[in-house]
Amino acid sequence: MITLKTERELKLMQEAGRIVALALDAVAKAITPGITTAELDAIAEKTIVDCGARPSFKGYNGFPANICTSVNEEVVHGIPGLKRLRDGDIISVDIGAEINGYHGDAARTLPVGNVSPLAERLIATTEAALAEGIAAFKSGGRLTDISYAVQSYVEAAGFSVVRDLVGHGIGRKMHEAPQVPNFGRPGRGTRLTPGLVLAIEPMVNIGTYNIDFMPDQWTVVTADGSLSAHAEHTVALLEDGPLILTKI
């Protein structure tokens, strides 16, 4: 069931989103060749807890860490650990936080040191595709208007958009209805109505859009081993348009 949020709920979600943005910013500043993904996890956890919130991902369906750290061909849900980042890597950092009963969720893909021009273009394309999806989140439209905007931008850039994973509604629960695909024809699905809050999150691959799951049953990788990038914001629809909640 889709739940529309009240003005009071949106303010609470904006605080959760602000904390997520602070944690993402802290992690981004720490990313450098040689740091481990576990160290990044600890930085995010401290930032979230110091703000009086809790990491949404820790223990979620058994997930063992506070954040997701997905490196290079890893699409999403990478588990932080002893892996050290190397010059030229790219890393997707996905963070959720809950405070006062409401969640925020956002992700960024970041370069580690000096990355290739292709990796830079992949990251920029993914961020721009997210912006296109947010711009299509308009009152009176349909859910797949967002999907079409993302897919069109990504494929025009020569990349592919992951089809087996989706964005989602968010609020009191980390994942709520509706699911938000990143591909599809426009004009279909749920009517976009003020009070709707979505986590819009393109996942973009250099090669095929097909994915595989690693033996840990969490980490998702590209089927062909190509680089992948991920960008996400929690976005509320207001009467006058979309409002990004996961901003400082």
C-alpha cells in the first residue's frame, strides 16, 4: 500500500535525509587510496549515531554492516570489510539513517584517486540520470515517467541501466510501495501525487545490464565484469514539484 506523507512527516524525513547527507559527505572526504571499506563504514556509523539517529541498514534482513560499499564491478550491496581501495577504483557508497521513526536513503559513486575518463563519464552520467528522474517526478504524471527519463538519458550516453533492481517508496519503513524501475515506457503505473516520497536510484553499467549475485547473497555485480555506478536521493513530491530530502 502506498502511503502519502503529511507535512509533519516530511519534516521528520527531511531530518533523516540531512543525516544521511552528512554521513555521505564524511565518507566522501575520507575516500583515498589505501583506506578500507570497513573504515568508511565506521566513519558513517559515527556520523549517524552522533546525530542521534541509527543506521537503517545494520541488521536489515541480516545485513551485517552500517552502509553498502560497492567497488568497480559491484553494483550495490557490497559489504564493508578489509578491502583496501586502490588508485583508479570507483566506489558506490549507499547510506540509510532512521530517526524519529522515519528513514532517509541516498547513494553516491565516488572516484578513488585518479580514475579513467570512461569511469568519470560513467559517474557523471549516473548523477545526471538521477537528476533527469527527479525532474520527471511531477504531480499528475505517472510512475514510469521517472523510469523513462532515467533510461533515455543513460542509453543515449551509450551505457545500460540495471533492470533487475529498482528504487522504492520510503518512510516509516526502509522499503515501501511503490517500486521504481529505472526503465520502461512513460505514462504507466501509480499516479504521482503530492505527499509521495520515493528513493530514486539509477544503477548504470558500462556493459550489459545483466547482473549476478555473489556467494555472500548480498553483493550484486555486473554479469560481464564491467564498471557500475549508482546514485540515489530520497525525494518528496510537493504541490510545486520535487524536493530532495537527502541534502545538507
